[in-house]
Amino acid sequence: MAMKNMIGLLLACLCAGMPPSCALAAGGCRVLVVMSYEEDYPWVKQQKEGIDSQLGGVCEVKYFYLNTKRNFAGGGERSKEAYALYRSFRPDGVIAADDDAQAMFVVPYLRDKVKTPVMFCGVNAEPEQYGYPASNVSGVLERHHIAESIVLARQLIPSVKTIGFIMKESPVAGLVRNQVNQEYASYPIRVVGFKMPKTLMEAVAMAREFRKSADVLYVETLEGIVDAAGSPIKDREAMSTVARAFGKATLTGNSYYIEYGLLAAVVLSGQEQGATVARMLQQAMGGTPVARIPVVKNHSGKRMINVTVMKKLGITPKPLVLRGVELVRTKEP
């Protein structure tokens, strides 16, 4: 894999009119990756796998984590530390993952302020919100496969007619809500609400309320939501608690949430976005002007069903529905 990546970079140098001895082909490139969320967060691990699949063994890659899932308020100070690392490391390219890294790091410190190429991934906002594309910024927008997940839910339960949404209050939750607002007219079922709780107690109450109006509940990240003692908890505990409170079919957007006890999804791929953004950065570091590297959207989606939950809910789908679907079971902590 490292040799394949090295050959790719060598070709990038040649196509850009640069000599084969350029720093990239020689393995002398340095890349700084600024992740919005914590190092142990499953989505971050997926993105890192994708990035490393392209840059591993080719560039010196340093990772920095803003840790905003569990400490959003501390993101500004962490961004200052990230910029200090940028100045001391002097990377040939930067990757910034997810929306918090754009708002807190790229926009105030790098966008149109430095010549270093910057590529983003995992961005739920419209690019114009951050002034993208910019003279030195391009990347990968993220859009949840909500409509596709709804279709999967209707294949499992044809009687489904309404859907509600729950996601921990955060800037990203607002962006996902914007996506729903833009798309809901095209959904094959009716949206009955989008709620953003601040606490687990609120999330449970909202899930119980949705039982009266929603046939299926779409639950996205609850990481860092606080319990009754005010302590932040992880998605695994929060997701399973909310799913039990709703007591009916649940949808989501990420593979690990299915393993935590939600029913089904057409899931996003962090590996896809990580690999794509790394290849885009390779182009820029190889000499392609950032203005010639267009902003793109994620497209890969994988259908997943939790058979533990499916059986518990008494769902017996037609065999054709399960064709090509990845079947998983609830993983206990």
C-alpha cells in the first residue's frame, strides 16, 4: 500500500511538471490533520483509517484532536494549540475533519491567510457558510443518507408513515436539521419533528413523546449528552437508553450506532471521506492549484440491519429485503 501511494505521488509530481525528486515523491511531505472530535470516537477512527490508507508510509502525518464532542466549550483553546502546532510543524498540507474544525480552526487561522493547501471532510454545512471554496481550501461535504434509510425502514415495516428525529443539541445537529428541512418534501413518509435535547433525561422524554406521533425514530449522535448528575456520557449508553424509551423502530446514520442497539441504516463511511480527502490533498501538494480541485460530496452508503433488534421488535422481512445488507447483532459494552 505504501509503495502504491508513493507511485501515485510520483505521478502527481510528474503531471504537475515537477521533478521526480520533489519532496512528496521522496516521502518528505508533512501533513497536519485536525480532527474535531476525540481520538477514541468511532467516526474519527474511521476517518483516520481512510487518511492513513493514502498517506501512511508516504508522508509524516500528525493528528490533533479538538475534543469538541465532550467539551465543546474548550474547542477554541484547543484550536489555538492546533495553530501553534501548525506553525512549528510547518506542514505541506492540512486536513480538517468535521464542522467544528472549520469554524474554530480553518476559518480563523488558515482560510485565505496562508498558502498551505487545506482540505476538509465531514462538513455538514453548506460550503458558503465557511467561505468555501477558498484560495487554499477545498474538500468533501457530508450528507446523511436519510432518504435511503427511510426506504430501508419501509422495506422492513411497510406500514411506516411518520418519522421523528432526535440529536443532541449542537451546531452539527442544526446542520443535519437543515438537511432534513431541504429534503423532507421528497421523503416517502411525513416528518413529525426534529428535537435537540441537552440532557439524557430530556432525550428520553422526547423519545417517549415521539411514540405517540412517529412510527420510526431517527437518532443521530448523542455523544457527550449529560446524565442526571451533569456528567457527559457516551453514545453507546445514550443510544440504547433512547431506543428503549421509544420502543419502536429506529434509524441512524453510522455503523457503530447500529451495533449499539438501533435497528437499521444506510450508513456513512468515514473511511470513504478520509481516503477521498487525502487523495485531494495529494493533488494539491503535488502542484495542482486548489482552485482546480472542486468540492465534492460523499456518496458511498451501506445498508445495515441489527438482527437482535429486528427479532425483538417482531419484524420478519421478505428475504429479498436482506439481500446485500450487512447483518449485525447488538454488541454489549
